[in-house]
Amino acid sequence: MPNHKQHVSIASIPLFKNLPISDLIAILKITSSRLLEPGETLFSEKDKADGLYILLSGKLQVYIFSGFVGGKQKILAKIYPGQYVGEMGLFDKKTRSASVSAVTKSELIFLPSVGFAILLGSSKKIAQAVIDNLEDLTNPQSKVLASSLNTDKVGRIKLEPSLANMQKLCGVLREQNLKTAIKSR
């Protein structure tokens, strides 16, 4: 049975915002826990992606290495409790685009892509929440414009909440992340 700490964390994730308790519990039933010690690697760039990790406590860092062998580590982000990493691994199963390691002792929950795909097929609400969030992530300019016009959405194309569409949106996000990573190297 999922504990309260996990419920609060998963309910705060944008991918799952506005989902009823029953859907959050269904998601939590397929998760597992993981502990990391300081300096321990969660996953490395180019590892096979297999799911999403939600940080319950501690601190993680997301990093890449400069474009040559023996290159310098470039920290892209710090991850704090309630945040997550590896979300694209839920949908496209491509290799990881960055490495993640623990800065401090960290507790995480892992949501595997295989189990999540089954949930997407059985819950229209979960699928719709995820596709809405991915659409928001792929079009940040619309979000800024919507905010300036005091509205929720501007010019949004309503995609069918299918795994295929989620994979396409992940492809767009990976391209955006790659451009960011290249600029930061």
C-alpha cells in the first residue's frame, strides 16, 4: 500500500495534476522505492530509458559531459523533493539524454514504462492528463502568451491521448533538450 509521502509527491507532479485519488493510487501500485547514497548514480547518459523517478527526499543533479572523451561535467539542473527525472522514458524508451546522481542521501519512487503503458490504455483520464502536460511542455511560447492574455491556453491543438502522440511530443522535447545541452557545452 502506498504511503502518504508518496501520495503527496505523485499528486504534485504536473503529469498527474488534477487526477482523482483512485487514478493516483493505480499509478502508485505499479511503483517501487529506491534509495541512493551521496555520489551514487541513478542512471547515465545513453542508458536505456525504462521509466520515471520521483524524488521524495534528498537532492539529485542532472549533468552531461562536454563533447569529448574525458570532458568536463556540466550540471544542467538540481532536482529537489517533489520533482522528477526520466519522464520521457515513460513513453519513448530511447536512451537517457543526461546522467543523474545523488548529491545527498535520496529516496525515490520509480514508475516503470511498461506498467505505465498498461495504465494509459485503461484510463482515459490518466492519458489525457499526460498528453495535456506534454503539450504544455512542448510549447512554452503559448504558455507565456496565454499568461499575458489572462487565459489558460492559446492556439492549442488538441491531440488524441495516445501513446503514439506522447512519443511524438517526447521527440520534440528531446530536440529542445538537445539544443539546450549543446548551448551549455
